[in-house]
Amino acid sequence: MRYPKREITIRIKDPRLRKVRNEFRKLFWTAAEQKIMEFQRLIDSATASRSYWDSSDPLYTSLRYEDSLYHGEQEKLIIAQRDSITWCSHCYSFEKDMVFRPAHTIWWCTECSAKIPDIIP
């Protein structure tokens, strides 16, 4: 993932635009959570199916491969959700203006960013 080299602050002053931004953030978060849970159900299902087969059986190997694919996709979603601008990594707020600090490679709300000192990488 490529990160900006300087600090970026995203501020929205218009209350109507803030409401739209917040709704999009919640929508993204909800969609990601649903997809993560769907992958978890598939992983659980593959794990349960695998328990019925002998480890030397080709179907067992196939189910194990499928299981690892689901884990990989789930992990990608979790990382994308964690690193996104949708929420503050410190106070978990969805509704505040955000600041990206390259030294930390995460998004924080403006209030948390002001409280946390810069770390020189």
C-alpha cells in the first residue's frame, strides 16, 4: 500500500455534506463487516466439512486450500477496514474530520491527532 509523504487533513464544514460522509462511512463499515462474517461462515463450513475426510484424501486437500483462500480474502478486508479513513484508529469515531499522519500510517480524528505526538520514523 502506498502512503502519502505528508500529513493530510480532511475537513468538511457543511453539515449536510458531513451527514452524507458519515452515512457513507457507516455503509462501507457495515458492508465490510457483513463480508467478513460471510467469509467466517465459509471458513467454518469448510473446516466442518474437512473434519469428515481423511487427510490423505484429495478432497481434504481441496477443502484446506479453499479454507486458506477464504482466510486470505477475510484478512485483506480486515486490513482495508482497519486502515481506511472511515473511522479514527484511536477513539473509533465515525463522525469526525480525519487526519492522516505518515509517521503512523493510519487515520485519526483531528482531536486524537492533536493529543498524540509525532513519531519520527
